[in-house]
Amino acid sequence: MIKRMRLIVYTNNLRSLHLTHHIGHLQYYSRRFHYAIIYVNADKVYKIQQQLLQKPQVKKVELSPQITSFEQFTTLKKHSKTLGD
């Protein structure tokens, strides 16, 4: 299984979101707050982060603190079943 990580990309405008289609999977975007959440391969996350920061349309790129790995999710799901949820 390929591990994926979530990046939060803050942009100047929504027209610049077209550049994320070539980099990763666009999961969500906010029109009001001008950011997008994209999934990228974990082994290329720092390279992609640097590529995005070089674009003039991008203000900031952050790694998301949320769980993004399917393996971690299934571990949590199994643990919650043992607790009676």
C-alpha cells in the first residue's frame, strides 16, 4: 500500500488550484478561505511542498496533523470495537 499524506495549500485565488491537479489528488477546497487539501505520496511530500512554495500563487503549504494513513485508521477502528463502540 502506498502511504499518502495530506497537504494544506493556501492560495491567493481559486484560479490557481488547477496546478494541484498535476501534483496530487484534490480532496477539498474552500472558496471563502482560499485553501485546498490535496493528497500526495508520502515519499515525495517534501519535494512537492518545495515545488508548490516556488509558485507565486501559493502563500503557504502545511502538512495536515490529521491521520491520513488507511493502516492507522483501521487500527483505530479495531481498537474502538474492543472498547465497545
